[in-house]
Amino acid sequence: MFKRITTTLISFLLLTASAHAGGKIGASLAYGNADSSGTITEGSTETAKSGDDNAPLVQFFAEAQVEDSPFSIGIAFMPLSEIADADGTVTDATIKITKHFTLYGKLEGEFPLGGTIFAKAGISRGDLKVDSLTTTSGDGLIDNVDTLTGHTVGLGYERDISGDTFVRAEVNYSTYDDVTGTSNNLAGNDTAKTFKADLDLTMFMISFGKKF
């Protein structure tokens, strides 16, 4: 269902951008901070874990302005991104987000010193892949993909560079529903491991784009 909505919205945005003024496309370079907390359960033993990690991220977006209004609708796409990498004494683990889309609405207004300021809010969806590699200690392998859904809000500033090009600076905050995974009981493990995690993602972004 979400994929059909996304495809329809992309088509609408492209048609609007090509037929009317007010369409925008662009690319963003981001500094992402992933903050997670959760539990790892092995048999009847439950252990709480928390931490954060930083990673560079890339995002692409397209927007269409509602005619005669300060409101726009948009979609942002983030390809494969590694948001966390943990090197432990027993296992090494990575967390990756793939096929991450955000559908959002954006409200903007003029800034007294030039340019525009904006606020946006939307829904996000992607795949979260967790890899935990087996080591000689015999720890089990976790190789799990779970659907990541949540909400995103953001604030930013945009200014024209020249002609139909612009630059944008913004901060986005996304909070996601819990994700879960289970070990595959490799390397002779007798007890399966399960994890449940809560993930928040903050992105500080610089974007460059083109108006239509």
C-alpha cells in the first residue's frame, strides 16, 4: 500500500514540476546521529542496551508547491546508508537503512533578512537491516530485515543562489516504531537471542537544488 502511494506521489510531483512553476528537485548531504535503546533477550535473561553513532548520509528530494499558497508536498529518498557500526570483543555489528522514503508537507514564509524559513512534517518508511557477524567465540549470527516506520519533523532555511538554483540548510528529527530480530542459532548456540530496539535519527543537512 505504501509503495503504491509513493509511486503515485512521485508521478504527481514530476507532472506538477514539469507543468507549473513551484516544483523543486535537489540532493542533500547530511550528518546523521542515530540514537537507539532496547533489549537483548537470551532465554530468560534480558539485558538493556543503549547508544548512539554518527554517519554521513545522502538524500534526494522532489517537491511541488500548492498553487497560490505557501504549502508544498514532497518526497525524500535515502538510498542504502550505514547508520551505526559497533566493534565489540565478541561480535561486530552494523545497522543499515535501505529504501527509505519520507512523504511530507512543508510550510514556508519569508525571512526578514532574505530567503525563506520553513517547517515540515511527514511519515517515513524503510527497511532496517541488522548484521551481527559470528566470531570464534561461537556467538550466533543475526541477519535480520525489519520494516522501519515513523514520523519526521524538520526546520530549515532556504536561499536562492542564482537564477533557478537554491541552497537549503535544515535539521530533521525522525522517531521510529520498535524493530525486532532473532538470531539464527549458528555455531552451536543452544539459546536463541532476540532483540527489540527503538531508534531515533537526527540529520543536519545542506541541500542544493533547482526550481522549475
